[in-house]
Amino acid sequence: MLKFTKTDWHQVSSEFTYELEDDDIIKQFGSVERFKEVLSHQEQERFGGMEPMGEEPTEEENEALREITDNYDFERYDDWWTASTGDYETTFKVVEED
């Protein structure tokens, strides 16, 4: 008997949607506006799609944001865009039998 594996190499975009109460944001960041400023700096640092607003976040504000994204409930949407377009690589490998 011959055993082999097939691997599809895909790329996926994952979108995480958080819903936070204004009161919770205000407790940690002082205002909803300040929270938006902190987010704008994160976007600029990672992807450059948003112009930073206001002062750069402090380390405490960055840590508070990490706490939210690591621990709060979120809705997740995955877009396996290479599966939709058929633009992915496939590899095969024979599994050696003992």
C-alpha cells in the first residue's frame, strides 16, 4: 500500500470584530477619541493605511489594547482568498512506510 500526502498552500485574511462599550473604553483610555487615536497609530505602524491622529500611544495604552485584542470576545471572518481564486500551490509527498 502506498501512502502519500497532498498539501494545499493557501493565504487567508482574518478579520476580528470587537464590540466595546463606551464606558469600558473610557475607563482604560480616558475617551473614545483617545482610543481611536491609539488605533490609528497601530494601523500606521503595521500597514500604513491610516494616518496617525493625536499623540503616539504610551506603553500602557499599547498594553491595554493588547489586553483587549487578546482577551475580549470577537466575531471572526476568514477569507480564504486563494481558495476563491484558485491561486494556490499544491505539493505532494510520498510517506515512507516502516
